[in-house]
Amino acid sequence: MKAKGHLVLGAGAAGVAAIALQSSGVGLSGAVLAGAIGAASLGALLPDIDHPSSAVSRGLPRELLGRALRIIVPLGAVAALGFAYGGPGAGSAIATAFAPLLRIAAAIAAPAAALVLASFTVRIFTTHRGATHSLVFCAGATAAACAGCWALALSPVLGGFFGLGWLTHLLGDALTHRGVPSLLWPFA
């Protein structure tokens, strides 16, 4: 299954789960609901981190780095002009003024670099539709997402929605002709 199909399944399952939670009396704020759909969408893409050409290994990091560079390159040019024509004082004043934008660029670029590094690392230990396509890995990734939400003081519901997205990925791949041969890894 392709990335768009996984995104549709993940976001759709998140929408259904959110409706079910709302119906059962669990209120979700608009911010948590938007975060839940985003978390499920990310969870629906991440199992394919074991494939070098997947959206999460290649497309998403490229897009994030491109956005970061759209901030960094113009700021670097302005800072260079400030140093060249205004002396060191003007250049450092410009650098100080643009520091918040550079922090934003770094916050965009850091996840991209982490995805590329994780993709290379995962591919050392497994093949496509290997360990990352197992229920054990899904449970571990969900637990890590819940712990990350707790550490960042975010709603733990987001970690659960992330796991739901991961499960929809496994379901989507199970419905293809190739299936998910490692679903019960490492037990089978």
C-alpha cells in the first residue's frame, strides 16, 4: 500500500475513534483532536521507515529540509550583507533579530535529520515489512509515543492515536497480495 492510502486509513480511523470517544463522554478539545489526527497520520506512515524510498524515509525529510532551507538561506544572505556593509556590529544585530526564525528552522530540520538517521539505522537491522511491521514493534512504538507525550506534558491520548495509526498501517499492508509476513515477529 502507498503512503496516501496509509494516511487515509490512519486519519479515517482517528476520526472514527474520536467520534466514539466523544459519544462515550470523553471530551477532546479541538487542539487534542487535531493532534490526534496528526499523531495517527504519523503512526500510519512510520512503519515504512524500513524502506529507503518510502514517504517517511525520503519524502518527508526532503520536504522538511526544503522548508527549513527556505528560512535559513535568505536569513544567511541578509546576515552576510549586514556583515559586509555594516561591519560586525550590524551583522550581530541582524543575527540577534533573526534568532527566533533560526530556532524555527532548526525545529523543522531536526525531525528531518532524525528520520533519515532512524531510517538508515532500522534498515541495518531489518528488511521492508520486517520487524517494524510487527505487533510487538507497534506496541513498543505506542508505548514510546505515550511516554514521549507524558514527558512533553501532552495529552496521552495522542500516544494512543499514534498506535492506532500504526495498526492501520499493518492492516492496510495485510490486505495487499504480499501481506505482512512479520506480523508476529519475533515469535513466528
